[in-house]
Amino acid sequence: MALIVQKFGGTSVGDIERIKNVACKVKKERDAGNRVAVVVSAMAGVTNQLVGYVEALSPLNSDEAWREYDQVVSSGEQVTSGLLALALHEMGVPSRSFAGGQIPLKTNHVHGKARIAGIDATEIKKALDGGMAAVVAGFQGTTPDGRIATLGRGGSDTSAVALAAALKADRCDIYTDVDGVYTTDPRLVEGARKLDKITCEEMLELASLGAKVLQTRSVEMAMNHGVVVQVRSSFADTPGTYLVNEEDIVEQKKITGIAYSRDEARVTLTGVPDKPGVAAAIFGPLADANINVDMIVQNVDEIGRVTDMTFTVNKTDLERAVAALQKARPVLQYKEMNADKNVAKISVVGVGMRSHAGVALDMFKTLAEKNINILVISTSEIKISVLIAEEYTELAVRALHAAFELEKA
Amino acid sequence: MALIVQKFGGTSVGDIERIKNVACKVKKERDAGNRVAVVVSAMAGVTNQLVGYVEALSPLNSDEAWREYDQVVSSGEQVTSGLLALALHEMGVPSRSFAGGQIPLKTNHVHGKARIAGIDATEIKKALDGGMAAVVAGFQGTTPDGRIATLGRGGSDTSAVALAAALKADRCDIYTDVDGVYTTDPRLVEGARKLDKITCEEMLELASLGAKVLQTRSVEMAMNHGVVVQVRSSFADTPGTYLVNEEDIVEQKKITGIAYSRDEARVTLTGVPDKPGVAAAIFGPLADANINVDMIVQNVDEIGRVTDMTFTVNKTDLERAVAALQKARPVLQYKEMNADKNVAKISVVGVGMRSHAGVALDMFKTLAEKNINILVISTSEIKISVLIAEEYTELAVRALHAAFELEKA
């Protein structure tokens, strides 16, 4: 008898009929002889509505405000947990709901983006041992002083994986509105192929690059605690994609997948005096304004006296970044600043890069053949990202997908 | 420095602007030098929506189902508590929210209609002592085994009065969409007058008779714990109506107010054999079906062998009542059953009845003058109720209001 954690996202529990559909999936897993704990998100749209209320009242620039944000926003998952437990009960499946504080799932004090400090699984185990399905409100826990804390958007994934780790579950199934992880976005590339397996490291790169399948922290947690995670569809009854260790991938291709993101904007400062500490002088004001910088490149002119600095920030932060840098101009002494919102980041990802040389070259050649200009390049051990003009996004992704033969299994 | 509990109902917190308006009222009370704890209902419409979800999933015929009902439905007040605390915070009023379980307000196990077992006011006192406004989610508490329990519709009134008792508050202000308790429904009678004071006993009779101002249990609790309660308007800045003890009413009129209810239906069984135990035989099946019976009259025929039994039930229970009695006909051996939904109950209420004779006579005369036929009569120490045809409701209330000179202060 296996113990399985199932997680259902907001679209999967979006209305009463879908909640009934989820109850069927839980029942089916139990009828197959398994013990089941379920983690649920808020019904689609509910969290946005609650966040809207909060933002209408507060700029959320204090700890106190974030505490109340959590008090409000966590209610969406609480509602779904009760509704799913009710649906199960009516199908003859004994069940009970748990809000985060009722488990308790313990967190630190960082309201709005809390990290899990630990899960006391006693009560959930008691429910499972009593033959019940445990239905857990995702996304939330309780601080040491008894306030509700939420785990950040997408936090229900992390709740599910953490619960699977605490229960030593045999598997954690993440049900979502796609039926697995694809070589790239199937809406962009017709030949995009569902992967049977992907390594946690690749998933991490894809998740942080804009393939919105799993919350980054849930993947880290799966990796650290050896939780077997499967991403699968709520709507189709097909196998999904398993997150695995690198050694479980027998035949490695050069590249596993291609991600793209239109969320970034480029900023270039030209003619910055090239002296020690210039990078710190530029990025200090941005860090002070709580702006994350992603890609960074620096060019030195031939004589080596001035430098051009290009980097990317989230589009939503661009205005504030520009303001901060204008303010710092007397110190930075750059010649010009120019910014561009119409850019896209294209990334090829794969642990195969470690053993296959020439991936970067293949990528640059492919883009060059299509006359796509590369603005910025950044790389990690298993990823190469380039910034290009946004209008070439589809063309670039399709060309790279074909060049790396990702449509072939 | 007084300690005041303020309670705001669903209409008063119906949207973000109204929540800000409530925050102003809280701030004003604090600016006057008082310490304030606030109890809030769910935003208007939210509870109905949540109940709708629940009822779409379950007939709510088990304890387990009611537990999940509470898990779902309690979230509405939790949301408002967070939003109001946020609004206060942004106005510079230090504040924090408390869900029922965070206080904790302890209840028994009767989910959906739980009774308060006790309030541990330590944390709320700590917040008040620290200069904060405490914002409490009404309508809810926590059972001994840590499940959320709700107090029944209108339960936030009871939360507020119980909190006022636990904190030994100087006053409990119940803010609502009317500006006090009236001699009768002002929508029906132009001359209806707001009462400055009303006794708890009268308020109890009015509340249970359909004047939907306060939850019955909150009035009982105010009476038992000597809590000073004021019913007042969220929207107008005028004094409301105080609930007082009988000795605080100096000049007693015969009648304090007139209530009406269109929620009841009449059932008459004719020709029931008049033998001992017949009443039990009739009302047993109704009790088994969980149907409350309100007014009851029994007439015996001249010879004393058969009897006619008339009683009222809630309109929503009528169909089930008729079915239960049809099933019991072989035992009851009544001749005919007839039922009527088109009835209204009109009640005159006043502690003055104890010292003024002839109130019943005045009432019956007034109705007779308008040719209104009385179907059923029932009385208590401070109340006389009559059942009449529904179409005469307005006429009866207006005639009685004039006859007892209630428009005069």
C-alpha cells in the first residue's frame, strides 16, 4: 500500500464540478489501495481577488501589512480544502480538511514569502491511519507566534513536496492544466514533445526561466529530500513527467528543453568610467530599491578607460530601476542610459551540455542563420540564455527546437 | 479610558470603501481616548456564496459535512478581519487581526450552530495593552479538537457580546444598516419611531419574532452577563438604541413595539380523536423530522370526543411537515388536514403589559375594527401574537401602531 500526495492547482479546482472531478481522482487512487493526502490551491481567480482587496487598501510596505495580507489571502485555500473534503465525504470517502495552522505546517516570520520550518505530521498521519483522505490547504502555514503565513505565489507546490517529504510518501503527483513538462511551450512549437523524465536541475532552470510549471522552491525541496515528483494533467488520464536524478536518465541528449521569457527589460549604461568598484556602485542602488538584476555583461573600450554595462531587470521594475540610476548619475558618471522593454530571453537547458561540447556554438549559429541579433549572453553549467528582440521570440524558439531535434524522442 | 467593543455587520463592510469607513469609526473612538476591540462579519454576499458552494456539494446531513461547512464558511470573516486591520494600519492605527482560533474563542462541537464555551482573552488584552486595535473575525471559534466551528447565522453579534463580557468592556456597539430598534418596521409604518432604550426581554421577543436586528443568543448573553449593548448605524453618526434592564425604563408604555413575520405557515388537523397523548402523537413525527412548531391551539368539540389542532411551522418546512403528518395519519386518525402559506404573524411586545391590563383586548378590538380575522392566538408574559391572512399584514401593523400611540415618544 503506497502513500501518495496529490496536489491540485487553481484551475483544477476552479468550480464545483471540477472539485468533484478532483474528488474522483482521489477516490480512484484510494480504490487502487493507496493512502492519499491531497494539497489544494485556491479556486482559480480567488487569490487574485483577495490580493486585489489588499492592494486597494495598502501599498504593503511594512511587516504588519504583510501579516494581514496573509490573514486575507490564505483563506482561498482554506475554502477549497473544506469543499474537497466535503465532495469526498459525499462520495463515501472518509476525509477531513486541514488549514495550514491545523496541521501545523510551521514557517518562519517572512510573511508573504515564508519558508517552511517544519511539518508536524502527527494529526495527518492519525487521519491517514484512520482510513481518511487528508485534504490540506496549500500555500500556508503558521508562524511561531500563531499568525498565518503564506509561502509566495505557487507555494502550494512547495506545501505538497514538503508534506510528501514529512510523510515519506512514495510519490508526489502535481496535477496541473498541462499534462507534463514539454521540450518547449506547445503553444509556440507544434512539435513540442512531452518529456517522460527531467532532472531536478533542469526543472529548476526551466522553472526560473519562465516555464511556469512548478514553483522553484518545490523543485529544490524535492531534490534535497529525494521526493519522487510527477507533473501530470488534472483533465487527461495520462502519465506525466517525472522529476528524477541525473543518473536515472540513460540516454542524454545535448539539450532537454527550451524556455523563453518576455518578463525582462534591458538597461545599458554607456561610458561608465572603468575603475574598481564600478559594478558595486551600479548595482548597489538597485539592490537598495529591492530590484533583482538577472543577466549582466560588461564591455571595456579599447583603451580600457570607460566601460559599457548592460543588464536585465524584471519589466515591472524597469521604471524604478531607471529612476534609481538617474539619481545615482553624479556618482556613476555614465555617459548615456538607454532601456528597452521589447526584449525576450531564450534559454536552452540540459544536463547533456556537461558531456556534449559545442552547444553554445550550435545555438548562436542557428540564431545567426535566421538573422537574429544576440544582445546579451549568459550561461550556467546546464543552460545558455540569450537576450534578443522580442519580435523574434517565436522564430528563435522554433528554430532552436528544430536544430536540437527536440521533436524526436 | 473606556474599553469599547464595536461590531460591524456584512453591509457595513460590504466593499473596500465601506471597510475604510469602518476604520474611520474605529479611529474616532480611539481618538476619543478609548481602547477598542472590533468584531466583523463577512463582506455582504460572501457567506451566501460560500454556503452556496457547500450546498452544491452536500445535503449537510452528517457531522462530518458540517465540520467542512465551518471550514469553508468561516473564511469570510477571516478575510474581513485582515482587511480592516490593514485599513487601520494604513490610517496609522496600530492593529492586528484575530481569526476565532487565534484568540482562541472556544466552542462546543455543534458545528454550524456552535455555542461559545469560553474566551481566552489573554492575547487580545495583550494587543490592547500594547496600544493596538484588536480586529476579531466574528461568527467563529475553535472546538476542543482544533476544528473551526461557526456560531450560526448572525453569530457575529454573539461573538461581540461574548467578547465584551470577557473583556469586561464598558460598552458593546452593534453597528448595522439601521440606526436603532424601531417601534415597528419603518418601511411599513411612516410614523415608526426609534427607541432610545429597550429591555433585553423585549429585544429577545422582537428578535425571535422576525425583527432581524440582533441574533437572539447575543441578547440572552448581554442579559446574563450585564453587557451594555447599543444598536446603532454604520452610516449615520447618531445615537442608537440601548439594551437596558427593566428598572432603567422609567415611564413604561403599554407596548414597546410591533413585530411581524411572514415566515410561517399554518397547518390544521380536524377531527382528531381527543384522547390523552394526542398532542405528543402529532408533534412527535415533526420533531423527528427536525421541524420546529411555533404557535399551537387546540379546540375541543362540544361533546369532547374529537379535537381540531392548529399550529404553525416555518414556511420552508411546510412540505416536509405535511408529508410527515400524512404518513402518520393511520395512527393519528384525523379527519382532514389543511395547510396555508398565506399567513402572517403579528406581535405586540412590551414589558408594560405586566402592569397594564387590557392589552390583548385593545389588540383584538383594533383588528376587529379593520375586519381582520384572527386565526391563531398565542401569548407570553410580555407578548401577544396573532396569526392573520398575509394580505392584511401592513394594515394590521399600521392600525396597531396607531392604536397603541407608538408614534409618540
